[in-house]
Amino acid sequence: MKTISLNLMVWRQNGPDEKGFFKTYLAENIDTDASFLEMLDVVNEDLIKKGNEPIAFAHDCREGICGTCGAVVNGEAHGPRDKVTLCQLHMRSFADGDTIILEPFRARALPIIKDLVVDRSALDRIIQAGGYISVRTGSAPDANSIPIAKKDADQAFDAAQCIGCAACVAACPNASAMLMMSAKVSHLSSLPQGKPESKKRVLSMVKQMVKEGFGGCSNEYQCEVACPKGISVKYIAQLNKDYLFSALGSE
Amino acid sequence: MFSKLSLSLVGIKQLVALSGLAMVGFLIAHLLGNFLIFSGPVALNSYAHKLHSLGPILWIMRLGLLFMFLMHFSLVIYLVIVNKKAREHSYTVPIHKKTRSLFTQTMRYSGLLIFVYIFVHLFDFTFTPHTADNSVIDGVYYGLYGHVYNYFINPLRSVFYIVTMFAIGFHLIHGVQSVLHTFGFYHQVYTPIIQKISWGMGAFVAFGFSIIPVYVFLHHHLGWEIYVG
């Protein structure tokens, strides 16, 4: 088992309205096969043993599919490796003696709850504003009763990979939620079930995003770099197009 | 319709893109006109004369351009304020510094320089008439041609001019491709080509305008004859 030691500079903030600060910790004897969150667990065990407050961070599945974890590691959302979430980042990506600066995702619309935990309910409210389809409830409809071209199904599935982790917001110079929102808009409007509400959807989701205090897109494409699911900025173009036609055609 | 389009960030960005595109069109027409300097004073001056004789059409074009300029600038100011407000607390380590394009990052600075330069340019050429003081070369009055010629004999002005023209080039390298993305155009094959065209347009404008002071400098110092045709 190969182990490394690291210097951690972690953002500590006791509550939403408290003043935050950086605190330095030494992470010793970290297994290189451990995940980033397991490394934080080791540091926290030590803090608890010494009677200190552990570092608060959000996590759930720890297998890169739920979108709960996330922090900015040395200026990169979810850390230095492409297309992984923080829980799937392994300590072999770091060298012995490295300094790691750990910050929460920063955006006005994603207020810090504690340390590295941010409140992402603004993203939920964007989804609630239009990221759904209206169907009658009851028994499940017959499979394949609506023909969908393979190409469209593939595109919808590709866009639907978004896990709503907010790395796009964290990486955007304007703290914009355009990539996450565009993934949902494109996912639903690629499918016949999503078409009837597509005009209303894009307008009300964009409206909600502005209301929540996210910034706008300046085509820097940093979201695409940060996205653990590799969502393409082509969906932002799709959203722009849908928005233009919806706004021009609205009453 | 308009209120919905203009109230949201996406709609505003589309208006910024539209006005930017209109100004790019103007810039290319302006550059092609400027190239007439290589054909001598008669060609350049008669082109300027024809433009001025358009009368009301010229004024409609000028007002349209002024409107586009004001729209572009004021909406960008608004967007910059909103975007700044969206992240109140900035990161300690700058985000993704490696993958951000230089041209994209410097948009607001290149834009600001262009903004200042437009006023300098209007003052120097549009509002300053061609006189015996500023438009005479070797004792002969050459109108606009002489005005431009004498202006660029001063190397300080020429350097400032060239720096500004490269700022415009930088602005276009991001701007042109950004316009298409903002209007929703994305294509696996065409988008990379558009990015190259964007580069080409930026370079064409930067080098195209910059070649004029260089030409005047060489013309003056190598003692070339003025082609009167």
C-alpha cells in the first residue's frame, strides 16, 4: 500500500451568515487508492478524536452518479481529473507533499450552509419551473407506443446524464446555471413527450434562473471542462435557439 | 414579446450578439474603403466624397450604427454587473486558468479600449476637418488622403492605433464565433470551421487596419512618390 501525506487548506465556515476562513490541516498516511472523500474521512476521524469540529462536506452514493458531492480543488471543480466527481477522484492523482486548497462551490445562488456544503435547492427550483413533462398518472403506458428515432433517443439520453451537481455553476466565471439547465431543456425537447411544453419550458426555466441570482452565459465553456458527465455546450446552443424562437413566438 | 426577450439574460445576450454582428459588418466595409489609400489620393478622396453625397441614406446608416454601438455597450455593462453579482465571493485559486482562452478572458478590456478609441477616432477624423494645416504633403493639399497621411507620420499615434486594431482583432476572435453560439448554432462539422473563420476575421481586421500606418511610415521615410493617377 502506497501512502502519501498532504497539506490541506480547507474553507471553514460555521454557518450561512458566518465569516469563512481557511484552516490548514495535515493529512498523513493517506492510501493512494483512497478516494478524495475517504481522505477527508481520515482527516475528520482525527479531528473528532482530538475533540475538534470535523470538516462538513456533502456526499451520498460515492460512486459518481448522485451529484451530491463536490468542491473546488486547487481551482478546479471536482478536482484535476476530467469527467469524475469528487468522490471518484482518487488520491493517486496527487503527489506526496502536495498542497491542496479546498473551497466550496461559490455562487450567490448556492449559499454555503457549512464549510464545503452548499444549498443547491436553487437548481431544484429551476427544474420545478419547467424541467418536467405533464402526463396522466395511472398504469404505465405500453413500451414503444410512441416511435422515437434512435438519434433523438441517443441525444436525449446524452443530455439526461446531468446529475445536477452544480460543477458547471462553480466553474462558470459568471456562476451561471446554463449548462445544467440546457441539459434538461435539450433532454426533454428531443423527445415527443417533451415537445408540447417545450416553448413554455425554456422561457420559464430561464426566468427562474435569473430570479435565483445566477449569472448569464459568456461562452467561456468552462462548464463543459468541469462537468463530470461531459455534457457538451452544444446544449447551451440548443437552449439559445429554443429561447429565441420561443420568445419571438410568445404572446 | 420584446419585454420577455429583453428582460432575461439569454435575450439580452442575443441583442448584444446582434449589435456586435452589425458592427463587424460595418468594420469590414470600413476596412475595404480604407484599402483605397493604396490607390492614391484620387481613389480615396472620391470614395469619401461619394459616401458623403449619399446624404440622408448616410445619416440613416450613421444613426443605425450609433444605436447598435450604444445597445452593445450598455447591455454589456448590464450583463457584467449581473454576472459579477452572481459570484459575490471569488475563489482563492482562480478557476480553470489553463483552459480559458486569452481572447475570451480579455473581452471586456479589449472592448473598453475600443470604446475609448471610437471617440478618439471620431474626434480626429470625423469632427476635425481637412485643412491646410493637417492635409498638405510637400506643399500640395490632398484632402482626406493628406489628413490620414500626416496623422500616421507621428509614430506614437500609429502605435496606439495598431494596439487598438489588435484589440479589435482579439475582440472578434471570441466575438464572431460567440455570436453564432448565442443564436443557437452548433454543428459538429461547421462549428470548428466557424472558429477558424473567427480567427481569420480577427486577423484580417487587426492586420488589415494596421498595415495602413505601416504603409504611410514606409511611404514617408523611403520617399515614395504619391500616385495621383
